[in-house]
Amino acid sequence: MLNDDLGCASYIVGCEEAGEAVVVDPPYAIEGVLAEADRLGVRLVRTLETHTHADHVSGHGRLALELGIPVSIHPAARVDYQYDALEDGAEVSVGNVTLRAIHTPGHRPEHSCIAVIDRTRADEPWLVLTGDSLFVGDTARPDLAVEAMEGAEGLFHSLRRLLELPDGVEVFPGHIAGSLCGVAMSSRGSTTIGFERRFNPMASIAELDAFMAESAAVSTPKPPNLALIVELNRGPFLPAQPAVDELPVPATGSQLLDVRPVADHLAGHLPGAISVPVSGTSFSTKSGFVLDASTPVTVLASDAAEAERAIRGLRSVALLDVAGYVLGAGPETTAAAALDELDALVAAGATVIDVREHDERDEGYVTGSRNVPYRLMRTCCPELPEDRPIVTICNSGPRAAIAASILRARGLDARPVIDGGIADWLARGAAAITFRRCGS
């Protein structure tokens, strides 16, 4: 089962003959897991956690509290809930299927992969659930629990151990493209040990020092609310959150999150609302970057279904304090900046803010523009002029719209480019600067 928004995968592994299964790395929204188990005709008897997740809230607490399902995790996780130790080599059996833990530290000290053995076929693994260690075309980032170099050293040895498995063993990772737990992972859902041994760039690095240098040079932003998510996943079991009701007006003191499509937000929204469409990519991650986890959220939506989908996404990244939702548009409008008018706006003194990440900017940017990644706009944005327009731009529009809404909430005249991005503007002849990295 895949959460497309976060790029996180969960697995049900079991024996239909015995009617039992375990769930590996369940999401906080356990309803989908339970529905799939029901469809398969199996009863969930245990939760296995490959590690304490830093990018999404786990559903192990809900499964334990609501259904009495026990949890297994490696002791190095140092969790504050009752668990069964998933030491290296420990096995859990359901019918003819055995799941064997392989301790693979690096991403986190407790990280373990799960080798799956079907006793009716052979006594050796035929697939392995690699969690956040080995991805399709990539390996995990090492800097979320310890210093990057320390994590990279552990990851090197863990990867060598995984690559000792036979070529034909299928690999099912805990993430695909879209997650912040890797850099170059593929959107494919599975691979094989043999394929990764041959084609995964990190697997081809045989020297420890070279691997550590490459692995530790991670520049991807860390997951939003990382510390809070880890705290919830390590702490006492987290129960289901209360239902959220429609409100006539936003809750007093709450931050406003408009989850409608960008066009709807621009056409009419409540003052101070930040626009992050739930229909767009990486809604939960983007919301986590631009919202304050310590302040209640009021969701602005087109209908109840859209609001409920957004609330599930917010809770998946530990934004649990949702005061309610408000339906419909608002009185404030925002004008977008069209690519055709950018030159005139710049000539008239508009400030251009490139809201892409720093490494994206290295590929080329418009002369005179400022670079403030959208995710830092709320907390790290420099002083900006109040007497002339501000134009936000990214690669294709979504991040520019988020950034503009944050600036407008501050009372600035911010206009997003939503009909294109930097490459389109440069193609029209805008003066550009590009970098070449050493050795390229």
C-alpha cells in the first residue's frame, strides 16, 4: 500500500491459508490497512516497524489501542511503549511465511530490513522489505538520527550485507520518489538485489571513505516536523484524533490553510490564508514546511470531502491540532503574474523571488532575483519592499503560489507565476547566470 502524497509504502505480509498476517510500517490512517486485510481475508496479528519514522506518523499506536495488535521493533529505537524486541535474526511466523529481521543501521540506529521466507517454496528469502535503507536506484539519507558521516558509515556496512542476498531476491522499499528520505530514488515500487547490485550508483562504491563522502553530502531538506514526528512515533501509543467539524468562521487564533486548487484560491480567499492545494503533489510535506505545528489550523476547502482528505494529510505529518474547516471562497483575490508581463514588471521595479531550492538555482537563474526556497518563506524571508510588487517563481507554478500566499498574509503585494517557470522565462531571453560545479 502506497501513500502517493508522502511516497511512503506499507506492507501486509501473511499466509492466506492460515488467515493471518503482519503489517510492516503502517500509516497513521489505518483504515486503508484494515480494508486491505479484510479484502485478503487475513487477521492482522502483529506490527513490524523497520525503524522510528521521521517523515510520517505511524499507525502502530492505533492498531495497538484499537485492536490489541502488538508491536515489534529493534531495541535501539528506545521507544516508550510496550514492544517485542526485533533483534537481528529474530523471526516472526504466520502460517507458512516467516519474516526474519536483518539489522541494517545507518538511516537510523535501530533500522532493520525484513526478509520474507515462504516455507512452501524454499528456506531462503524470496523477497526483502528494505524500509529506508535500500531504495530503487538509491540508498537512504544518513543524517536524520545521527551525524551524517556516522550514519553513512553504518549504511555502507548495511548495504554490503543486503547485497549478499541472492540476485533474484525481490526488493520492496519503504519509499519511492517523492519522499525526503532519499535523493535519487525511482518511482518504481520494486526491484531485485541483482539489479541494484549492477545499476544502483551507491552500490557500486566499494570503498568506505568514498561511500561516506557521497552519502553524507545530502542536500535534500529534512522532513518537516522531524523532531515532533519522531517524538510521537517513539512515545506512548498515539490514539485516533477526534472528528473535525465544519465551522461558520475560522477558529480564533488559528492559521488558515486553503487546500482548494490554486485557481480557486486566487479567485477568492480569506485574508491571511496560505494556499497548499490538497490535489497537488506532496501536500502533507509542503504543509508541514509552511505551517506552525504549535498553532491550530483551520482548513479552507471546497467541500467536506476535500477538507477530510486534507485533514488526513495534515495528521500524517504530526499537524494534529485541526480546529475545524470552513467551506467556500473569501473576499480577497490575488493577481497572478503572467510570463508575458514579467519583463515589464521587473523594469518597473518589481522584486523577483526564486522559490526553488538552492541546488535547482545552480542550474540557472534570472539576474537580480533573490533566492528564498518556499519552505523557508515563513521563517527566514528577508525584508522585502512594501511599495512595489513582488513576483514569486519556481519551475512550474505550485511552489510560487504557496510562497506568494505566505507573503500576502504578511500584507505584501505578491504575485505568483503559475503559467510556467524559470526555464520558460529564460527561454524568452531573460538575462541569466548559471553555475558549473567542479568536475562537470
